[in-house]
Amino acid sequence: MKEINEISTNDAIYIAGLFDGEGCISLTKCSRIKERYKTPTFTLRARIRMTDSNIINWLYITIGGNYYGERNPTSRRIKSPNGKPYFEWGVAGRNAIEFLKQIYPYLKVKHLQAEIAFKFGNTIKYCYGKLPNDIVNQRAKLRSEMISLNHRGLSTITTK
């Protein structure tokens, strides 16, 4: 796994504001039906999507992670304003946790999602095979909490 870069305090503050407005923390679930162990897997992702490729490229250079080039909004369910192509930067797994730790002190909107990400991080081990049921249940509960927080609409809790 490629490590992400340590970012300066000034960059962390700017990125936290950008992330609060344009970012997303998600926890997805996939079933490994074809695999031998047949337990669900969960993936934590932190990403920013925008129509400004310069900012996305700057994020990639500054933090590391993944840069996804121009994407056509008409071929995806995610639409950008005015149907403009968008660009995406993102990190997953432990890299997402390390990134979030760096910007967490400055988050105003997505701090609760980051806290769930940190709890999820505590369930990650360097083991392979069938996950214990208590870990699967804990991850499923965290995923439900994340979905609830990410629900579109007005939030009653927006600042810490």
C-alpha cells in the first residue's frame, strides 16, 4: 500500500474546508459470494469530486492517493452542475484514515463521519479469511450510521 503524504497545517485547514464542501466519506459493503469465505467486506473511502481539475491535481500532488481523470457526468448517476465533466481525487482504507486524521481538527461539517471512519479503522486487522461475526456486525452498524449521516438534506448537527 502506497503511503500518503504528511500535509502542512495550512494545507490541512484549506483541504478540510474543501472537503467539508465537496468531499465525501463512504463505507461500502460488498459480498464475497464467489470467494471461499463468503463474508462481506467493507471499504472506507474519502474523496473529492469537482469540475476544477487544477484543484484535484493539486490534491493528488500534495497528499498522494488516487487521481481520476475527466469523467463524463452523463454516463454516471452522479451529475455535475450544468452537465460539466468532473474530476476526482480519493483515498481508501488505511490511507483514508490517515488522511482524515490530518484534517479532522479543522472539519466543521464532516467530523461525525470522520469519527465513524476512525471507529471502522479500529476493526481493520492484518488478517485474511472469514471475519468474526462481531466484527461484521460492528462494521455493518458503522456503515448504517455513515449512510444516515450522509443522507442528503438538512442536518441538525453541522458543527463541533
